[in-house]
Amino acid sequence: MGPLDTFAPGLFAGQTVVVTGGGRGIGRATALGFAALGADVVIASRTEAELDETATDVRALGVSCTPVVTNIRDLDAVDRLRDATGDRVDVLVNNAGGQFLAAPLDISDNGWRSVVDLNLNGTWNVCSRFMPAMVERGSGRIVNVVHAFVGERGSPLFVHSGAARAGVVNMTRSLAPHLEQHGVTVNAVAPGTTVHERAAANYGWTEQEWRDMHPKNRCLDPDDVAAAIVFLASPAGRMCNGTILSIDAAFSQVNWTILDDVLP
């Protein structure tokens, strides 16, 4: 049994779910997970080919899928994404983001600003466009995807991304009391190392090389993260608001930053 198999068939039938970064990895698994449970899905990404591939697989599950090429840093593009979703969005998953491995002294001004703009400002851009309709309707679920490096131990491998995603955590907690008054929840999931072939290639590793860096190969699969997102969007998670759900197989409790093994 896989992580997503625990949910009841048809759980999200009749609902519309928007997933940014929906072309691959966690976003793709999340889109397919909601689709398998009956939701119609809107997926956004900057890469049209990946969107089309995921959309084909989503539609094969018998629901609709609308792919929208979107750069979440571009406000006009986010407006187009909102307009493409129709009158109702029940669940918004802010999964789009990214970073690159770098020692702090190797991060350029442009690299810093690009990562912060994508991960923090981009997440806000999408939230700000979709929250008003949820508030007006009196229902909705927002889930922001961050990572395990947002805790008190910092993010030595990703200083830029750690700072940006810690901002997303604070934003999530700050929004929750306001949205709670209108029947809307906003939570975040903080996954540990989530391994799939395309993500490994971004760092110049094979999938197995990446897994071998971790004790007992206890890395997450995209479906593990998708299941946590589905939980927070489901009736079982209805009283979670402002929660940061850590799913990292105790990764954040051990010595994760052996810098010489990772950074050049």
C-alpha cells in the first residue's frame, strides 16, 4: 500500500485543486494524488512539456486537468493562472520553488534575489490572488510546501532558500488567524530529502547516489509529501491551521550538514 492509498475513493470529487510546480516531482505526485481521489486539477509550471505530460496522466484518471504555463514571480502570469481556474478553487497547493547548492560566499546578489523572489515572493503572489475568493466563499485550503531546513538549526547548504522558506513559514502562521475567521485554513509541509530522478539530475547526481547520502536510504518519495498535503486538505485536517507539518524521517534531528560531502 502506498501513502496515498489510505484515503477514501472520491474524497475530493467535485472539488478543484490548483498545484503550482505541478509538472514534476512533488507537484506532479500531488496533482495525480488529488485526481485519483476525484478532484479536477489545475497545474502550473514554467515548463510546458512537463505540464503536458502530467496533464495527460491526470486526465487518464477520469478528471479534468488544465495546464497553465506560469512563472509565479510574474504578477501578470499569476493573474492569468487565477483567471484560468474558473469560479471556485477548493484547494491551493503552493509547491513551486527552487534553489541551488552553494556556500554562502559563493552566492551572488542576483542568485540571492532570484531565490528569495521565487520562494517567498512567488508564494505570496499566488496566495494573494487566490485568498480573496476563498474568504468570500467561506471555505478553502491552502498548503505551502517548504523544506526541512526551515527550523532553528538553519540552512547551511541553502542560505538563500532557507531564509526565503522560513519567511513562508512565518507568513503561513501569520495568515492563519485571519483566514480562520473565514473558514479557510493555511498550513505548510516541511519535507526532508525527497528523491526523484529529475531532481537528482539538477544537482548532478543519480537518484541512487542521492539516496546513498542518507542513513538507511530513508529518503522521501514524492508520494509521501503528496499524502501529507492531501491530509491537510482533507476533512481529517480541518482543525489544522497555521501548522507546519514536518515529514522528514527524523532528518532534522541528526547531523545533516556534512558540508564537505555535498558542497564543492
